[in-house]
Amino acid sequence: MKNFLKILFVAVLVFTYSCEDKDNSDKFRDDPTTGWIEFITAGTTTGQTSPSISIPLDVSVPIYENGLNIAYSIEAVEGDFTQFVSSSSGVVYADPADATRNVTVDLALANMEVARDFVTSFDIVLESVDQPGILLGLEEDGITRHRVTIPCSNPEVLPSDYFVGDYAIADLEAAIGPGNGTENFAAGTVTLAVDPFNPNSRVFTVGVLPAFNGELETVSINFTTDNVVVLGGDVDPSLACSAAGPYIFTPETSGNTPWDICSDDFMTVIYMEDPNGSCGGPYEASFTLTKL
């Protein structure tokens, strides 16, 4: 009997929960002019220079013959959003004539072309809708707040204190060095300095294939206006495995790592190892720089 009561109790709980869950999704079906509105996602990060942003809304109201006016406000989270957005509130109109039902919060963004070494973020908060029977968010965890993050914007010319000083260098992906009991780039500390001929390049000296080459090589890395970092030129340790040509490292033309003016703590530099095929290449390779 006790087991029967336990089973009955559990069954009642499951039924009650199922009914409540069903009510949450079905309670608006009797009146197609009721429903709920919320954001589809909880956050967006703009591009560095995006002139505008469009945040889609989920308008779960089957019929709104007279349209809907959906009010929102903007709240600061980090930094001063008013340098990018001209108003701290607004209204979105859901047009009943729009068969696509594409309803968005659209914001024009000012000053996005200006270089900046800071992040700004703000929340767009749904405040009200001008028709009765429409909720903002279906449940307690409905998405009625959408965070917009405006990232740092890289300058055309690097500041002289960016990515300079002591860094730990280490192979990330390499073929010939580790395959022969050594390293492509000798692990240790390197000191980066501004290239005197290019303010967007950094130069340092390091051992290359140190088991076979006793000389230090000068290496440069370029921070491009395409917002990626590339090897600044060929690295030639004056070695070869065959008559195919010298064993060298050259810049990679695709898949390079982005750089961010707000951070100079770490970087991965991708390069092509042995493009001449002297030692069986070419191989895609990379090394890391970690600030000390």
C-alpha cells in the first residue's frame, strides 16, 4: 500500500508539472492577440568599426492588427555608452503589414572609426508594450535584457609601449626542430622592441634550430591593419637538408591570429616552415609569445 501511495504521489507531481509547463506555452492560444515578446539572444559583440547594430526580437503574438509599440531603455554596464549611442531609450514598432515579422532593435553607432583601447558595454532592456495581454518574457528567465559589447578598436599606428619588453617564446607547432631533438625557436626569454623602420612591427633575436645553428636570428612580427599578426619576413638559419633550397621560415598568407590593442599578454604567430621542401616541407608551424 505504501509503495502504491508513493507511486501515486510521484505520478501526481509529474502530471501537475506537465500541466503547468503546458499552461505556460498554451495559455495564450485562446486569444491570438496575446502572447509574449523577448530577445532571441542575450548578448552581441559588435565589430571594431560597425556603424550600426540590429538586435532581433521574438514577437510571439499571432495577431497584432494595429501594430505593437515596444519600448526599451539602455543601461550602462561598462564605460560610457553615450559616446556611441545618442539616446538612452527608444520604441520599436512591430508592423502588422510586415509578413516577415522581422522585428529588431536598431541602433546607429557613432565614433566607431576612432581607435580605442577600452571596452564599452550596455544593456538594452525591454520596458513595455502598448497592448494588453502581452508579456515581456514568457518565463522568469525570459530574455528581456540584451547586452551589447563594443570591443577595442585597433589603431592604424601602434603605440610605442604595445607588445614590447620581455616575453617567453615557445614552439606551438613545429616539425624539423622537435623531429631532430631540438626546437624551431629556442625556448626562453626574448626582448621585443619597436622596429625603427616600422612602428607596427616588433623585432627580437632568438636561436633557431639551436642544436644545429649557434647564431641568433633576428625575427620581426607585423601587426597589420587587417588586425592580424604575421611573421614580418623570412627567417633563414643558413641550413639545408637537400639541394631543393635553403631551410627557412616564411610568413603565412592565411589563417593568421588576430591582435587586440587592449591586450599584449599573449600572441600566437603562425608561419610556414620549410616552404622550399629542403627538409620535407612545407609545414604549417607556429610559436607563442607570453608576456613576463
